[in-house]
Amino acid sequence: MENFPNYMNYGQSPTVCVNHSDRVSYTRCGRCNRAICGECQTAQGAGVVCPDCYSELNGGASSPTRSFIARHWHITYTLILINVVVYGLQLIIPFRWVHNLGMMSGPRVHHGEYYRLITHGFVHSQNDPTHLLWNMVYLFIFGVSLERMMGRWKFLFVYMAATVSAGCSVYLFDYYRGAVGASGGVYGLYGAFFVLLLLRKQKDTARLFILLIGIGVVQSLFNPHISHAGHFGGFVGGALATLLIIPFVKKPESSESSEPPQQGLQRWFKGRF
């Protein structure tokens, strides 16, 4: 399964790892410039190299292998696990204590409980398990793919930035209304995905993606329990955070070239991404 959409007539094919054709990679070997995924990356000096270059640089020594968990576990799974555990605590601890302690509340944030800008993204509706279920489904679908493309810690930065942005949006636009749920962070992943589509010049796919998101937004207007301010803030926060990390992610090239990988915001907007 591909980690990035590759629909016919909808833009360029993604750059994939030289050793794993099913994995999209934004990182290249600092020596031979070939695309490599996280499993194939080995720190060497100030950068990362592929297994072949590591062997050449170290007298034939094999690249150190990581454990199965290190190679296959994603930050996304950790986020899902935290949400599930917290919801379990919500059900076990009486008097809605966990829910009330973690929920987003404008007045309480105003009085110094700033942690709620983050914790609201890990508690869910006390009496509606489907609230948790659907948020985790969408977190899994978008999270794993985006994490492979961005890298673990950049992905975590984008997700947490979106969660905080969602809380700030609720504080600014829906001050007296409480809000809970991971949907702010999930909408941040939507924003990140949209930005990546535009950067890859996949404008038709981006239009289709926004159309689908728009349909969901229109449907949500008929649900009085949904925090639209949180969704809006999460989407904007995820998009801005993705733009912020662009200079720190090596740009994939369309062909295997000996030219060193380029970085910087301007290079990403010259139509070669």
C-alpha cells in the first residue's frame, strides 16, 4: 500500500525508498543522494546515510539494525494508545473527574490552567464511545502515512501544534463552551495533508480532498455538539506547522541525480516538488 495518493492523472508519483518501494521518503542519503526511509537511515557524522554507504564508510561493516518495535512502531500508535487509556480512566473513575479535569474551558484557561490547551485533545465524550472510535480511525489513516513522510518527531510536532491551535481557537471564538476530543489534532493532519498535496503540485487531488472535507464540515453543521472552532483551529494549525517544518525536511527529487539535496522554503515552491 502506498503512503501517498498516486491516482492516475493526478500529479507526480511520490519518491520512494530505494530499498522499500512501498514507502514514501523525504530523506536522502547524504553521500549518494538516494531516497531512504527511516528503517534504512543510519546516522553518520552530521547526517544520515544508506546501508550501502555506511558499509563503504566503515570498512564493510553492516549498518546497525534497530529492533522490530523501533522499525515498525509509530508515534501514531502511541497517540492512539494514550487516547484509549485515558478513555478507560474516564469510565473507571467516577464523577466524570478525568473528563472535567482535561476538557477545554475558556474561563479555566484564563485563570491559569493552560494545560487544557493540550489535554482536551486526549479526552472524549463521556457517554459516546463512537466519538473516540471515529477520531482514532481517522488518526490512524492519516497519521501513519504522514508520519512516514515527515518523520516521527516532525509529525508529532505538527499534531501537537494542531491540538494547541484547536484549543486556542476555542478560547478565542467559543470561550464559554467546553470542548473535548482528538478531532482538532486530526483536522491538523488534514491541513498538513492538504499542504503536501499543494507542494507536490497535485492540485486536482487537493481540490478533491478539500471537497470531501467540505462535505464533512457541512454535515457537521447539523450536529450542535461539534466544536467547529476547534476543527478550524486544528486545520489552520496543522497547515502552518507543516509549512514551518519544510526547511528542515529534505526535498525529494524527481530523478536520481548526483546533485546534493536542496533545502529551503523557496525551493519547495519552484514546481519541482
